[in-house]
Amino acid sequence: MSALPAASATHRDEPSRADLACLEHWLARFNAALQSADAGQLEGLFEPDSHWRDLLGLTWQIETISSASHIGERLAQSAVSLRPNGVSIDPDRCPPRFGVRATEPVFEAFLRFQTEVGQCAGLVRFRRDRLNPEGSRAWSLLTSLESLQGHEEETLQARHEPSPFDRNSDGPNWQEARELDAAYTDRNPTVLIVGGGHAGLTLAARLKRLGVDALVIDSRQRVGDNWRLRYHNLKLHNQKYSNHLPYLPFPKTWPKYVSKDQIANWLEIYVEAMEINFWTATTLEGADYDATTHTWRARLRDAHGGERVLSPRHLVMATSVSGTPNLPHIPTLDAFKGTVSHSSRFAGGAAWRGRRALVLGTGTSAHDIAQDLHSHGVQVTMVQRSPTLVVNVEPSAQLYDGVYLGEGPSLEDRDFINASMTLDLVKVHHKALTDQVRELDKPMLDGLEKAGFRLDFGEGGTGWPLKYRQRGGGYYFNVGCSELIIDGKVGLIQSDAIDHFTAAGIALKDGGEHTADLVVLATGYKGMEHVVGSMFGDAVAQRVGPIWGFDPATQELRNMWTRTGQPGLWFTAGAFSQCRIYSKYLALQIKAVELGLIEPSQ
């Protein structure tokens, strides 16, 4: 879910003994209700409009349950099946504190507890003005599986710790053992991960720590090329504090906004440091699932045309929310005799100095490419096809990542706060943030509208993060291109003003024309459903269903980081922070399937 500001103090900084007593009283009642599996008692512990989000801890699902009555029923079921016990304040995490969440002053506390399968964590939140020594009611609750009993990361590491010295000097050294392990000459990987970007690598690192054999494949020639080969001036548009990888954060010396080449090189370092098995220049041609053996028959091809068939038990698609370029049919474009390129293949504007270009689209890539072309002396015009959300990169865009900024809790605790906010609460908070952002950015937004740019502010005015989670784009973090549009240095045409393409450019309905040597199609990417259908066939695509975007029933992203309708097929994607957080839960589910704790599909 999208990040929230760090908790801020209201009225007084520290909870009183009375506040803590209210919390302890609630915990005692909660534990008693869980022990008796009494739905009515559990319902009485939550406010009528409360929300409970579970990350495998009590349901083996990633789901959100809203309203006290539904929470009571579901918790009672979980109390019978998983027998949670010992819910208490976690002394090793951020202490109970006051804050503001979704515009409400709150009192929140990190929890820990156990179930029959492992160690769990929680975060309970109360409306501050409703704390009651006679019986407070929780407003929101997060529960999360942290580790599986007997298979904790630390336990597994200690179990496989090598001897401090080896008497057999003829055996393979570390490097030789790594090369042999990555070759898979005598075995199949348990998990095949398709896609070697941050989504695939964070999962591979998590699986490695859980003792699950995973192989990552990527079609590019070098680890990190999915970032390295993108357009010349690309940087992340949110600050590094939210973008660390698990186990190995970025160096403190790095700038706030990390460049594409730094990311690319860091992914290469990450693969080596985390001992991830990775095959470059390798594509998945297709795969079929054998329900008898519970394995895939995955057909791979390398850069030289060589073929290899592997039989993993799990196949994870980590090819991003938008991995396949979208090349829509644009009437009369075939009449244009210049160069046409999708944004994914745009390498930079230097080769086009002194010429003219049209950029179709007004999302982030379109703006960045237009700005790059302008900086290289290209006369560039953008073509707007639909309204676009625009937000200044500082400070406005960063406000949505407030939980990761400034001094405060550990990154792990900040991730937990991030994950604790359910969809309904995020909508409330982001609407308030977006109202603030629109005031901060008013001069820029007014200038864009005066220049003829059509603006959007997200569904219900909730801003860019939920727009990303619904459609994977449709916004721009302004790093200078908006001013170029306002000043007329980058041209702007609405698509409905175009009559047709000509050999030399475009003819407008008002009789005008624009000549161009280059047309860049910043038309986005196809969703994961396209990849599933083309790779595994229509039957698998139908079993899986939609991917990404919110499921109204669960209030969660559809088929992400969780079991799907197709046994052994999983998906991971999203921002760095999403992949860091949810790779843990995906890895735990795969481990649980291997241990026979859960079924391999929903």
C-alpha cells in the first residue's frame, strides 16, 4: 500500500501510563477472545468502521477485512485454525506512540504473537480521543507472518554455516562452488524467476535466505541492463530512502535521487553479494504445468539459440507491471517516412540535434524524453492523448512517501507502518495530501492549463500513488519539463486536433502542420495479462484472471505476491518499496507450499 507520513505528536509527545493501561487492557481482552474463538467478543473489540489487514499471519492470505462484524467472524475462524496466542507489545520495535493516520489522531503500537506455524507481528491502532480504560476499541489492525517455526532465516543460516577451515584443499573454493551451483547441470531449480530487475532480485534474495533454490533469468546481456539501457538522463523520481533493497541498503553517500546507472550497477553487485543464481541473455519461450508432478516444463532459449528445458515447481513472473511495450494502432502513422520508436527503445536525444520530434504521450517517460530532446537542441512537440496528473518532484511528490523521510523508526518498522494502511484509509489520507499538493503546485498547474495542458488528479482526487496501483502510469513528477511547456519551449498539441499523419509529420484539422524527423511513442506498456496469455495460453490466463489493480472483495492488488488460480504461478512487480515489503510474504508462501503447510493455489 502507499506510504504515510511518520507519526507526528499531538497535544503531548509521549503516551501516559493511562494510555498504556488502555492498550494493555485491550490486549488482555483480545487474547481472551482469541482463546475462546468468540466472534461476538472479538467484534466488540473493534470500532464499527474498523479495518483488519492480514499478511499471511492469521488467514494465509493477503487481504483486508472491513467492519467489526466481519472482522470478528474472520478472527474467530483464524483462532480455531491457527491458534494465535501471546499477543503483546513488541519490546524490540518502535514503542507505542501517538500519530496522525488518514487525518485522524491515533495511538498505535507494534505487537508480536505466535501461531501454530510461526512467529507473527502486528500493529494495532486506536482513535486517540476514544481511548477508554473501561474498554477501548481498535480502529485498525495489521497482522503479519514473520517467520516459519524451525525455518527462520537466522536458524537456517546457522544450520548451514560452513566450517571456518577446510581440511580438503582439493575441493572447490567458494567461486567454483558458486559457478557449479548456478549451472544446474544435475538438478532443477525449485523456483524459476522470469525477470532480473529489482522485483525478481528481491524475491530471489528472500528465497535464498529461506533455503529455497531459485534461478533468475533475464533476456538482457548483463545484470542491470533493464535500467542501464534506458534513456540517458533517467533518475528515480522518489528519494532513495524508500528504495533500498532488502539486506543490502544503498550506500549513505548516494544522492537522494539515484541515477539509472547507479541502480543498474547496484543490481549487479546485489546478485554477487546475495549469491543469486542468474542467467543473462535467456528467455522463457513458454511453459506447461503438469498437475500430476506439480512441476512446470519451462522452455528456455539463450542468445545463441541454444535450448534448455527446466522443471521448476514454481514459476514467478517478475517482468514488471508494464513489461511489454504497448504499440497501439494509430491511424495513418504508417504514412510517416521518418523514424518511429517506442519510448522503451529511446536511448537519448544527442543523435537528433537540430531536428524535429513528436512525442506521443504525456506520462513520465514522455516528459523526460521531451526534456532530453530539448536539451540536445531538438525542436520537440508533445501530443497529449488524455488528461495527466502532474506533481512537482519536490516537495509535493515526496509528501506521499513521508513515512520514509526524516529521523524515526527503523526501515523495517516504517515498512510495517506503510503496509498497515488499508485501501480505504489510504484514500482518505491521499485525498487530504493531494488537496495540499494542489495548493503547493498551483502556479505550475495554472501555467500548464493556460498552455492548454489537460490535468487530472487521480480517482477521487487521491493523487499519483493509487493511480499507479490502478493502471501503472498516467502521471508525471515534474523535474523541469512542465516549465518548458509553460514557456512554449516544448510544444503541445491535443491528439484530437490531429487530422492525419503525413510523410513529413502531421496535418492538423485547422489546416496547420508539424514536420518531424522522429516520432516517439510514449504509449505505455501492456499489462501482465498479455504476458500470461502469450506465454502460457488462454486457459491459464482465465484461471489467473486480472493482474494488478484493486480487487473490490479483498481491497488488495489482484494476484500480486499471493497464490493464484494457477498452481505454481506467481507474480511480483511494483516500486522498490513494494517489492522489498511483499517479496518476504511471497517467499514465505513458496516455502510454506514446499513444507506442505498450504496448497499451491487459491
